[in-house]
Amino acid sequence: MNKEVLVENQVKAQDLIHEAFEVDNAEKARELAQKALELDAQNVDAHSFMGHTSSSIEEAINWYQKGTDLAKELLGEAFAANKGKFWQVEETQSYMNAKENLGMALHVADKKKEAVAHFQEMLELNPNDDQGVRYSLAIWLADLKDYAAYHKLYEQYKEDDAVIWKYTNAIALFQEGENIEKANKALLEAHETNPHVLPYLTAQKEIPEETPDVIEIGGESEAIDCVDDIIILLAEEASDTLLWIFSFYEWINKE
């Protein structure tokens, strides 16, 4: 009987989390997540939701860490057995979601190397990268100027045609400074992948305050999404990079 009650509580707890995601009121949503934890203290998604609605980044990290640790514990022997095919196995998805949240929060808290380590492990567990964490990881590695790790990551997914992948590569190559000709070629390839990026990157067009709900490959929505993500590589100290991009944009418009 106790086992049946436990299963019933698990189902109710998960239903509460699903409901929480549909509620517009943050306080009400958090109350639902807390009720879910009271019913099932091992609900990983509830831990993640508490992290989403935390009042500070430190509190969020704490919840995400608890969720990640809990999910790994619940997987038990399945953790090692499924290495290389995480996400394809449904039981691993809560762990991967919690770990992604943790990595993102750590990066926001300026714990960049810790964030990188989490995302690198995620790719070891799931080289297929169903969550697309390689895009953030590539930007973070370039930002840290860890070019050895960056090039290793790029080679692993060198067939990726996403515009953010191509722009990150071009900027990383330029900032590394080892092969400017290769960087120029990479920037041209990135521009040809989506010509809408450069007008936003050079401030010829203003980036909308609200991010697009739907990303159209090759369209302006993809360009806006790309610029939002790679902007950290173009801080004030990257003036040489900005000059290079502006010069390229002027050259393109003369053609």
C-alpha cells in the first residue's frame, strides 16, 4: 500500500509541476512547485522549477545543484551504463535539464570555468547534443580564450551549419590571431549563411527588446537570436574585432 501511495504522490507532484509551467503568476507557480516537493521530495523537475523562480542567482544555483545531484543518484547504475546516449533514454532527461540549468546559472554568476565543465560533461554523456549546449559552450570557450578546447569542440561538430556556430568560429579565429585569412573566410561563410546578421551586428538595425518566439532558419529571427548570443564576444575590449566586422560589412556593401 505504501508503494502505491508513493507512486500516486509522484504522479500528483508531476501534474503540479506541469500546472506550474502554465501559471502566469510567479508566486502561485512557486507554491505549486513547493507542494510538488512535499508530495515527492525526489521530483527533479520541481527542484529545477524552484531554481527558475528563485530570488537570487545563488539560490537558483543551489536548487539546480540539488536537482542535478538528485537526478544522478536516482539513475544509479544507469548513469554509467547510458553514457554516450543520454537524452535518448527518457530517464536521463531530467538530469540533463537540471545540469543545463546549473551550467547556465553558474555562467550568469561569473563562475565561467565551472559552467564550461558542466557543459563539456553533458557532451560526453550525449555527443548527439539534443539540447544544443555546444553553442553556448563554444561562445564561453572563445570568451575565456581557451582556444585549444574551442578548436576541439569545433572539430567535433564541424559539419554544423547553424549561423551562430559559424559566427562564433569566425570571431574566435580572428581574436586568436593565428590565421586572419582563415578568419576572413569564416566570416564570409557566416555572412552567406544568413545575410541578416551583419546589419544587427553593426547596429545598422536595432535589435528588438523581445526575442523571437519562432526561429526561422536563414531569416531575421535567427539573426537576432545569433547576435543576442555572441554579443559577449564583442565587449569594449574587443574593439579590433568590431572594426574588423565593420570593415567587412562595408566591403560587402560595395560589392
